[in-house]
Amino acid sequence: NKKYIEPSKFPESIEDVRVVISPHYTFREIESEIEEADERVKNVSLLDVYENKKTFRITYLDRTKNLTNEELAKIREKVYKILQIKFKATIG
């Protein structure tokens, strides 16, 4: 029983984040933690893996308004903290 979800009237913001992270963490573990960082994290995908570096594409969306640069910075900070604390990752 599929439920129709009306497309958002507001644009998504997309950001690619490269991290140095231990290879023993699975994509699902990392994806789940990033998505739980903030309700406005809509999607996380893995773009690239090179040695111990992973590049994630993170899509942000607020269905009630456009996200400002300040709001995006706060969400990004939450995501980075999770990556750094939970996964001992280095951003960049």
C-alpha cells in the first residue's frame, strides 16, 4: 500500500562530503547516523571510495521553506560532529 508524497515546493540542497574513515564501518552504518543527525537530511549516497577515503552526497530538504546558508551550516556541523565522534573520521 504505497502512500503518495507530494513533491516539495522548495529546492533541495546537495553537498558532497569527503571523509577519511576506517574501512570497517559499513555504508549503512554511516548513512543511518547521518540521516538521524537532522530531520532535514533527506538522502545520503556513496559517490566514491578510494583507499580509506569515502565521498558522500548528502541531500538536505525542508518541506516548509528554503534552507538558508546559516541553517545548512548548522545541519552540516551536526553531520560533521557525528562523523568525527562516532566514526573517528577526518573531514576533507
